[in-house]
Amino acid sequence: MQIGIIGAGSMGTGIAQLSAFNGHDVVIFDNNPKSIQRSRDSLLKILNRMAAKGKISESDVKAIFGRIHFVESHTSFSDCELIIEAIVEDIEIKQSVFAELEMAISKDCILATNTSSLSVSAIASACDRPERVIGIHFFNPPFLMKLVEIIPALQTANTVVNKSFDWISSMGHLPVKAKDTPGFIVNRIARPFYGEALRILDEGIADAATIDWAMTEIGGFRMGPFTLMDYIGNDVNYTVTESVFKAFFYDPRYKPSFTQQRLALAGYLGRKTGRGYYDYREGAKNPKPEENPELGQYIFERILFMLINEAADALYYNIASREDIDTAMKYGVNYPKGLLKWADEIGIQETVEALDDLYDHYLEERYRCSPLLRQLFFENSKFYDS
Ligand SMILES: NC(=O)c1ccc[n+]([C@@H]2O[C@H](COP(=O)([O-])OP(=O)(O)OC[C@H]3O[C@@H](n4cnc5c(N)ncnc54)[C@H](O)[C@@H]3O)[C@@H](O)[C@H]2O)c1
């Protein structure tokens, strides 16, 4: 296929690498010449590194790089079968780029957006042929992260959905289908991993090091929430939390934390600024976790039950199928298990009782048990019963 990419930043460059590696011809455009240069340099560096490690040959480097064409205008996209946009996360700019692109491309060309947080239906609404528009959401870095969320807009034609699935599967990646709602699957269900950890910290139940220790050592998660937030950047994570909260019409479950906001405002952004929840400056000493098994189990279970509740609600509202929800969390954020499978293993009754205990204690909407979990409990059934 000939794949078009608009935006040669980190995501566009990664999608170009993946597509060309899998034999597709790539046409890539960016309106900033510096980005083009950076993208070209970084692609060559990555491919040469792969060759140095023996993963590909020198001639593969030439062939893969030779399939990527940096172009100077939208007119070069006329032969593309699918174009994916990975530019700045701004609805008005994306809409105007899509409307402009439509004038330069073939009538059957698919127009995809890699947006993380905007409505795909809103982007499609700017087009003459909105049925050709779809969300194809890669994770960072696109070459290594296998999960890809496919998000049909309200207007998207079925053939467009099928072709998008085929493209992703043909490259050995894992497509899952998500409804066009804020955060799609992963960025919606993962909210309590940060939000509940922050709540536990804010209440003074435990410090960041102890919460991270509980989630990694007891829970088996690859990274604790505070280490991960410092890695993502507290500015980025806070902005996502705030935008999800607004997008859900201020649902209290997604309420941001003042602690995170203050860190972002103070410029304690995490690794990139040397300070965040932890101190990364040379010679800095960070507190050791309180390795109390009972406290650790409480922290791990509280966060896990909140994650399961979120996954159950996503299934209840038909955001995705149970299999896609579990695949998404395992491959999009490397959770040790799918959350719905995990709930089945722990027991639906235990899960409902734990959530009800939290609700009884706080009397906050945030802790209300998903109607689907309660229904399974009454029916004495499981997520994977049938
Ligand atoms: N970075 C991530 O982890 C991640 C993950 C999934 C999805 N996304 C989404 O992917 C998109 C791109 O993110 P990124 O991290 O690669 O951003 P980035 O800032 O690295 O790159 C964006 C590129 O788009 C270019 N650009 C801006 N406006 C343009 C226009 N009108 N025409 C052509 N090029 C234009 C910029 O020059 C820049 O090179 C965003 O929608 C983002 O939400 C990002």
C-alpha cells in the first residue's frame, strides 16, 4: 500500500518506520522543515541501530529508508490508499488539515487520525466524505507498542473499518475496536491507576514510594504510578486528566488532584526536569518504601478494584468487547493481566464487596460499583462465563 503520513513528529516518524519496515511505501509531510530533518535523522539512526544489532541487514536499511519519501505538499498524497494524521492535538487545526487534504486525494482514500483525546466524529464532520474518516490510535513508540485502537466515527463506513483492521494486522500489530468516547479504551480505563494512587497519597495513607512498591512488588505492575507519572511528565499527565474530566462532563470519578496540579505548576514535571514525585538530581536521596505487607495489600487492592470497576463500566457502556478491553490494557499499558479476567479470578463477589466498602466509607459517587459488576454478582456469573 502507499501510506501517507501528515506530521513527522515522534508518532508520525514511528508510524513511518513501522509501515516501511512492513513493505509499504510511505509519503510523509510536515509543515516544519526542522521536524522533517529530525525525522529523517532519527529514522536513519534507528534503522542503523537495528542493523548494528543484527535485526536487519545493511541492504534492509537502504530498502526501508528508500520506501520513505519526505514531501513538500499535500499534492504528493494523490496515490495514497490511507493517510494518517499525527499533527498537533488541536481540533481546529486537524479539521482544517482534513478539509484541505480532501481536495488533494483520491475519492477512496481513507483518512485516519492518531488523536489521543479528540472526537473522531468531530474531525470527520469537517470533511465532504466523512464516511472515509476513522481514528487509528497508535501507542508510543508505534514500532514497539503492538496495541492499536481503531475508532470508527459515527459517520465511518464499514469497509473503512475493515481495511484499517487489515492494515494494522498485516504489520503484526493488535487492532482493537473502541467507541468514539473520551480516552477510547486505554486512556479511560487507566485513569484510576493514577487517580486512586494520588487519592491514597493525598489522604496520607502512604507515600509515593510505598504506593509504587505495593503496585510493583505485590501487584506485579511493571512500574508504580508515581514512577510512571514522573516518566510521562506531570504536565502531560495532568493535562490529560483535566481534559478527560471535562470531556466526561465533570464526572467526579475523573476529578484531577491538587497535588498533581501543584507539581505541574511548580515545574516539578518528573524526570525531564530532575524533580517530580521523586528527586532525580545527582546525589539526591529518595525515601524508602514502608514495606508493610498489610498496607501494601490494601493499596494494591484498592487501586486494582477501581481499575476493574472502570473496565466493567467500559464494557457496560459498549465502549469495546470484553476481549478487546483485556487486550488493550495488557498491550497498551503492559498490565500483568486483563482486568476483567483478573476480576473473574479474584471473584465478582469480593470485587463488589470491596467497592461497596469504599462507597460506604466515603459516600462518594467515585466509588459506586458498576451496574454490570452488580448484575454479575446477583446472577452468580462472571465476565468470561459465556
Ligand atoms: N506522543 C504520544 O505519546 C502520543 C501517543 C498517541 C497519540 N498521540 C497523538 O499523535 C499526534 C502527534 O503527537 P506527537 O507526539 O507525534 O507530536 P509531535 O509534537 O512530536 O509532532 C507533531 C508534528 O506535527 C507537525 N505539524 C503541526 N501542525 C501541522 C500541520 N498543520 N501540517 C503538517 N504538520 C504539522 C509539527 O511540526 C510536528 O513535527 C497528536 O494528535 C497526539 O495526541 C501522541
